[in-house]
Amino acid sequence: MQYWNEVAQEPAVYRLWRMHSDAVNLNWLRREMPRYRVSWLLKTDLYDEALSDGLVAWLSTKAEMVVGIDLAPTTVKVARSRQYGLRALVTDVRRLPFADGHFDTVVSNSTLDHFKTSEELSDSLKELSRVLRPGGELYLTLDNPLNPLIALRNALPFRLLNRISLVPYYVGATCGPRHLGAELERAGLHVIHVGTLLHCPRVLVVKIAQVLERCAAPAAQQRFLRRLMSHERLASWPTRFITGNFITARAIKPEASGKF
């Protein structure tokens, strides 16, 4: 908790990059989530909401009540100040303080790929499954280890990458699409769809975005964002698991009868 609280206190940077990341995640959720409105929705990790517009404002149109959680008290405090009406609390996704079946929907984007071990990732999936009602759905993203650049990053020492500003915070265990599907099934969820997200060369693009944010006119920045979004067409290509920075999954908790 202390480490993530320190990360959350660092100055907010990468405005252009955060805008693109939010847009990609929102487009994914708009495609995947049903049109009807649910009662209770859980959003894990409030880092997006603390640094940018995030996803909560749109998610609030999909649920009567959105609850956000984060391990870092500073992140929760800043997210509350930026996101009007957000109900947020400090808690660990591995040990959720909610009753079984409390939520209709869970959105967990790039949360479970920051643990040191795959066992912690598995435990978190079981917790998310536990708090979902039967018939409820999970929307999940994780770092994609089949992407060569991410595989290289994960193979190099974190302290080195952090020192040279290539990785701003700790990244941990993750899993590929087949392994993720198996983990979701073990957690008691039925996988509806597995895909990919964010197909631009992230490290390079973040650096370019920093330069444009300081030097370019707003119109040039908008053109840059539009060109970045065009990379998402690669999600339909056979090479999507090589180019995608994230794996996405949509899964449902079966009804008692076993029907989906």
C-alpha cells in the first residue's frame, strides 16, 4: 500500500497519453457492455480517475451506483475530488469487503497485472467472481505477454527501467489469452470473449505525446490522437495478440442452473 501511495503522489503527467488511453478503454466498453442499465457496478483501480477523466463518468450512465476501489489512499482522495459523486474506498482487490453477489458488473482495467505472483492474480479473479451476482459480467484487461515489447520489458529489471523513465510504476505477473481463459473458468466464470487493446507502440508514443503536449498547438495534438486511434484497427487482424498491449476479457458468472 505504501508503494502505491507514493506513486499516486507523483505529479500528474502524460495528459495526451491519458486521453488516448481513456478513449481506447471507453470504445472497448461501449462495444462490449450491454445497453441496459444495472444497479451496482464495481470499478477497480482509480488511477485513471485520479489523473484524467477516466471511465467513471461514462460508467455512471450504465449503473445506478458505481463504486470505485484503490489500494492507495491518495489515489482515492484525488479521484473523489475529480469525479463528482464517486463512491470510493481504499481496499485490496485480493480481499474485497463486499458480500457475495453484491455487484451486477465489474470493470477491472489493468489492475491485476501489478502483483508479484500469478497466485495473487488468481486470488483476485476469485474475489471478483465472488462479489458478482449470478448472471453478472466482468470486463477485464491485463498486460499482454505475447507482445514482444511487453515480454522484453517484463524480462528486464524493473529498477533499471524505472530509473531511465521507461516504466513509471511496478508491473507484475500477467498471463496470455489461453491461460487467462483457464483462470477465469477456475474462478467460476464463463468466458464470452477474449481480445486485444491498445495497438500503438506504447513506449515510443508516450515520449512523442510528452513532446507534443509541451510544444504543439491543440489542433496538432488532436490530429495526433486521431492517428493513434487508427492503430486500433489492428484488433481485428490475425496478428492482434502480437501488437496489442493489453488482453481483454468479457466473462459472465453462470446462473445457478448453469445457463448463461
